[in-house]
Amino acid sequence: MGRDSGSGGRLGIRRPGSDERPGFRRSGSGTGRRPGFRRSGSDKRPGFRRRDHSVAPWIRTRLRTAPGAAVALALLVMATACLAAAFPRAVERYEDAGLRRAVVDATAPRTSLQVSAPQPGTYIPQSERESAVSPASMRKAYERVLNVVERPLAVDPAQSMYGVRNVNNLEAAETWLPMPSGLPAQMSLAAQSGLAEHSRMSAGRLPRAGDTVTAATREVEAAVTTETAKRLNIKVGSVIHVPGMQRDPLAVRITGIVAPRDPESAYWTTQPLLRTPSLIRPPTQGGEPETYWLGALLLPPDAAPVLLGTPGEPARYWLLTPDPAALTAHDLSRLGSAVASLESGPGLVKVRGSTDADTGVSTDLDEVLASYAQLRSGVRPLVSVAAFGTGAVAVVVLLMAGRLTADRRRTELALLRARGASLRGLTRRLVTETAVVALPAGALGLAGALLLVPYGRAPYAVGAALAVTLLACAALPLRALAAHRVVGVHGAREDLASVRPSRRRTIAELTLLVLASAAVLALRSRGTSGTSDEALGSGASGDLGSSGDQLVAMAPVLIGVIAALILVRLYPLPLRWLARPAGRMRGAIGHLSLARAGRTSVSTVLPLLALLTALTTAAFGGSVLAGVADARDRAAVLNLGADARVEAESALPATLPERVRSAPGVREVTPLSIAYEAKPGAGVESVPLAGVDPEGYARLADRTGLGAFPAGELKASPAAPADGASKPGADGSAKAPLPALASSAVADRYGTHPFSLRLSDGSDVTVRITLVRDLTPALPGTDFLIVDRAGLGTVAARPTTLLVTGDQVNGGALRKAVASGTGADTDPTARADVRLRSEERARYVDSPLQSGAERVYAAAVAAGSGYAVLALLLALVRAAPERAALLARLRTMGLTRSQGRRLLVLEALPQALLAAAGGILTGWAAVRLLAPGIDLTSIALATPGGAPPTGTAALHTDPASLFLPALTVLLLATGIAAGQAWWTGRRGSVRELRAGDSR
């Protein structure tokens, strides 16, 4: 018999210890490899591949399994990242716009850096003195001064200029110049750069300096503006002589008349005399006041040395105009430091080194910056309150989305842990799975924010979007890590009514309570503007940069958080108490709904937290916006006294009230006779006096809420003579004094005894104060007297003012009626001033800082409300499978569709009612607690030029902001529950009744 080749034994018989079996071939004989496996990368023999440790198949599987959840997460992250990235850019945009508006409105004479140096000393040679004021020397000094200006303060070269001018004005000898009081006109000579670039020729040509001009030159050329030529009767070819110093008078020949290209530009407004002459009234000791004209003659820069030969004390100057477009609010402290350095610091030393040892720098730019900083310090904290509130709600929604996802995948994750998955590996998979969705969504949200708000610094927007994305990536893994630390398949019961809060939760809630109490106390004692920019150079920015200021801004949020935690602890108790009597009633719907509402899962903590925080922020924000609107309306009424005010310096026509009353939107017209210079007794002080019709004026005061009073107490005695003089009556007694309504200050000054008033027309009237009010529609301020104009003389009783009331007064029609009634359309001197309450109200929205802050505040409140609704939807969608299974099982026991709808509505109603009531109470408490520390005057009543506002603006509770959001939450919760019951009733119950199906 043959042997098997290479086997060393007989055919079909295995040697002892041999692994070979009949019909099988050893794989990889002599290679040490195990049968059934092959090396990685080998494709010669079939077998099993080595395990792939990549997580990509897991991610693809999860995304394909739940694409809807992935899309929803992406949309949530994208919207939140977009809002978070857009917020700092929107704030920066309106703050920068507010700063630039403040600088522009302050006008160039205040904001320009005025660098001035005296004329060169007389101790140096005359040639060097003339060289020091030549255009070349002035230009070099100008360039050196520009290099001294520190960033971020930027200078606009197109609006900056330099030159030489007279400090003392020079009398003109020409008698053909206008002399209103016989005093000769005076002239200011200025050789300023840039005349050709900032003007256009109206007549003649620009002046030139033909030969070399020195201090001894006898005649030079000059130009004047169109306004100067018109008012001073100057023509092309006119010669004006001004005094010389140790020489003959200087002749100035006018070669051209120029018109400013932009009369409101810094070139012409920094020194208004160059554009417009002035009628000067020197101080006099009694007698008639005397006046004279003062104009400017514009010399070419090459003619500047001739000013050294005049007694006008010529001075060199360099006017540097800041570039508003280069100013940014985040550089406010550095701007203040740069200005301070130029005025009295290292910058001034450098300027003197570049020009003259006696050079000085003056500007009011530092005051403008300080005024803006004060306004911003009052606006920023209010916006920060809205930002913290909306941010807190958004964070809660993101955490809630992660928790709901983890709860729905609890069985899956528990099974993975039971099969040996480590916490690190499970967390890594969940982080990667979430990041695949969240990172692109966050990038899209950032791109949307950059397109939506194409202004501002990008790093802050990128940081905000990145923070949102990282939070979204971490929410699900952290929740899964906390829930699956211990391997187990069956979770413990989490009914809120049976779970005792842990010590950690109690400590956390107590910590939040302490923080909220500290924030409320800080806000009540310090107010929101406790960090105003009192010193720009110190670096204070008032931007809530310290932890204490952030705690103050979070006060409304912390109050809502504490209320939510307290409500979560307490609300099962009344539901359990109500469930007992409901169990004894007929039918199981009421008892079952209350029992289920009282045993809700702890996952309702986050939705309730989001709802209460959003409701508190909405109530606080709505109260702020309502307080701002009410303060502006109140200030407009205080200034005008009605919906419109028609006022003239002299008496108005008798037919004008009827014409105005016929204008569209006018309901009533109240005539007033106002004398602002009424003098009590023989004193020199004056008290504003208004004569009114008591009946109509009493209605107006009652309607506006400005010092209502009984009309009968102001009526004059019927026996009073028409001229108001104190003459004996028919019975031989003196006339009774007129009853008067006075302010508190006037009443304290003159008491209740009769006293005499002398009016501007020379008549006298005797009044006695019978009513005292703090405010009145006729006259703003703290000093006023109101009397019945029937007791005044014929001249004094003529109306000079009309107070117009109406629902929607048409400004155009009212002005047209006033113009036709006064004859102003044909005689401009007879015009009357017409002011509307709507226009007066708009005057208080002076800065983009105010309007921008209001828009951002409203957007933040709206976003917070949207997130609250989203939290409610997420909670109801999460409970939808459980409720559908419950209805399916109860239908097998005879539950009808209408009963199912009532069950779901009644189950959702207690929580919605508690959330709505808690939101109303929390919002009311937040406003009441924080109102003493909130001053809305800065954002509501800022006026142009930094003038003091009329009145103050305090925070008060707005009922609409309290009740409307709460009612919306209540209706939305019950509506969604009813819709879910209706939709579930239309579907079959087979799927919900399958045993072991995951819910």
C-alpha cells in the first residue's frame, strides 16, 4: 500500500495528536497561523477579517436610523449659533453708530483738536519770523503733528486745515461798509490752507500772492464768502484798509467771492466766521446797545507773512478734525487716553517739540466721549439682562435636547453597556456622532450671522458660535455618561412624586438661591449703571466685565431659576391632594389625569425651567420696553401739554382756534394767554403767567394727568372788571383777587395772601393762590401761575398759544391751517410755531445707541420666547409615544375618542397652569424687586447735545408683558395636547399594543 505523500502514515488513518480530519485540509500548515483566519491585507484564501475599530459605520448607521432627529438637532444648533454670533456684532454696530453720531452732532468746533501757537518771537530775525509762517513751514509742522496723534484716534485729512489768523480783530477804515450803530466794521484776516478744495467761485478769481510777501507788503489779495459779501456790501474789486504796525495801512483787494462746497463741513464750521459774518454787541454801561459787523477776509497761504505787520497779534493754528468713521466704541477708553495725552500729557510735549514751545491743544472731544460713555453705561446693563435671559433659555433648550435624546435611547445605551461598552468608548462615539451634525450646523449658523450682520469683530462671533456648538456636542454624551455610569438594563423609577431629591440637588438649589439673593440686593443698592465710565482714561468701560456686574445682569434669570426649582418641588403636592377627591367622582378621566400629572418624570424639570426663565425674561424685558415708551410719552406731554402746541411771540388771530379745530384729527382746542415776564409786586424776578378758560383747561389737565383741578375753583368773580384793574365794585368794595393755580415753588414763595402782578403790557392784576399743583399743561417747569383769562385786561387776554388734543392729529393739515390762519403763507414774520407730540417723542430717540439697544432687546426677548415654545414642544414630543400607548391600552378597556382627548388635555393642563401662574408671579416679583435699582432715563430720555431730560423713567410692571406670554404658553400646551389626542385617535392601535416595543 502506498503512503500519503508527505504524511508519513497510512491513507485514511490519522496519527495520534494530529488535528487533521478526513475531508479537511490544514490551513497554513507550518506557518503557525490559526485555521479560519488570514492576515490583514491577504485576499488569497477565504476567512474572517480582523475587527475594524473605526467609528464611521456607527455614525452612518445612527444617522440613517434617525435622520429626523439629526436634522432637528442641526436646525437647533444652526439657529442658536446664528443668534449667538449675531448678538455681539449687532451690539457693536449700534454702539459704534451711536459714538459716531455723538461726535457728528457735537459739531466740529467742539470735537476738533485745535492746536495753536503764538506768532514767532520778536527777538528772532524778521526773515526767520516770516519763514516760520510760510506755507512750507506750516505744512511740515502739520505733518509732524499728525504723526503725534495716537491710535485709535484718527484724523480726517480732508477736513483738517492749518493757517495763520489774527487774534485781535482789525477795524476797517471804509465808510461804505455797513455801520448799524455808527461803529466801524472790523475784519479778521486768515491765511488758511485748502480754500480751493472747499469752495467754488461765485464771482472773480481766487486770490494770489504774486511776488514774495513780507511783513512790509502794502497790498495783498483776498476773497470773501457769498454771505460775507452780501451782508457787508463787498464786491469784486473792493479794497479794504486795515491798520498796520509801524507802517502804512494794509490794503486788501477783493479778487473773488466764493461759495462753500459744503457749508456744514468741518472746514467752515470749525471757524464759522470765515463763512458767515457776525453782528457783535459789545457790553455797555446803560444806554442803547451798540453793534458792529465782524467779517473775515480769506488770504492765500503765501500771504501769511503780511499778518506780522499788523497789530492783530497773528497766531498759527492747526485744526485736526477726527474721522468719525474710524471711531469705535470698544476703543472708548483708549480714545480718552489719546485725547488726554494731547491736551496735557506726553502728546502735548511732542506737539510742542514739533511746533513751538508755547503751543497749546484744546478740544471738547473728551467731554463728548464722556457724555457718550455715560449714556452707554446706562444702556449696556439693560441689554445684558436680556442677553443673559435669552442665553440661559437657549442653554436650557440645548441641554434639554441632549437629555431627551438620551432618554429615548436609554435602552440602546444600557444594552451597549451590558455588552461590554466602556464609558470612554461610549462617550467617544456619542461625541463623534453629535459633532458630525453640530459642527457643520454651527459653521452654517456662523456664516449666516456674518451675512446677517456684516459689521463688527469676527473673533467674538466665532467664539459665541463655537461655544454653542461645543455645548450641543457635549449635552448628549454628558447626560449618557451620568445615566449609565453603572451597568444595568432596568432603570429605577423616576416619578417625581416618589423620588426624594438628593443632597447634591439640594445644595445646588441653595447655592442658586444665595446667588439670586446677592444679585437682587446688589441691583437694588447699586443700580444697573453702577459702573459708568467716569474716567475714560482709567480704562473703565462699563461693559459688565466684572463678576459682580455679571451677577447683577443675571438677577432676573436667577429669580426665574429659583422659582422653577421651587415649583418643581411643590407642584405634585396639590395635584396629589386633588387626585383623592377626584377618585371618588364618577368616571376615571379626572382621577387618571391628575394622577399622571402628579407622577410626571423628572425630565419636566428642564422644560419648566426654560418656560419660567423665558416668562421672567419676557416680563422683565416687556416692562423695560413699556417703561421706555411711557417715559417718552410722558416727557412729550410735559413739554407740550397736549397732542400739539401752536405758539407765537405775539397774539394769535381770533379766528385761528376755529380754523385749527376744523383740521383733521383735532378734537378740542384750548386757547392760552401766556406772559412769561409777569413780575410780582416791585420785585425783579418774573413768574410765567397763563390765562386760561377754566372749563376747557380743567378737561385738558384731567385728560393729560398734569395737575387736574375743579374748574369752579379757578373761575374769576363775575363782578370783576374786564381790564383786570383793582377798581371799586358796585357796592363800593374793592374787586376780589383772581384765584390762581400755582406750582409748589411759587406757592412757597408768595403764600396764600393776595399779591399784585405787573404784565408786559403795563397792566396790573391781583391774584391769590388757591390751588397748588406740581405740573400743569400750559407751562413746563417748576414755576407757573394759572388764572382765568376772563379776569385779565383786553390786551393780556388775547391768546398766544393753542393746546390741541386729538386722537391722530395730522401735522401737515394742522400746519397748513395755522399758516393760513396767521397769514404766514404770505407774511413770514407772522408765523407761529407748531409742535406735535409725536415729533417731540421722536426727539428723545436721539442716538443710534438707544434705538439699536431697543431693537436688540426686543429681538432677545422674542428669541427667548421662541426657545421657551421650543422647549414645550420638545417635552410634548418626547412624551408623545408614551401617551399614544396609554390611549391605545385604555381604548381596549372602553375609552372613547372624546374621553381620550379630555384625558390628554386635563393631563397637560395642570402643568401648563402652574407654569403660567408661576411665570406671572415670578415676572411680577422680578420687576418689583429690581425696579428700585433700574433707571431707564438714559435709554428713554437722552436728548440732543446732552441736555438734561424732562423727568425720569422708572421701571414698572407692564400687565401685557406678564399675562400675554403666560396665556400663550397655556393655550399652546393645551392645543398641542388636544391635537395629539386627535391625531392618535385617527391611527390604529396595533403598533402601540405590541409587547416589548420600545417607547
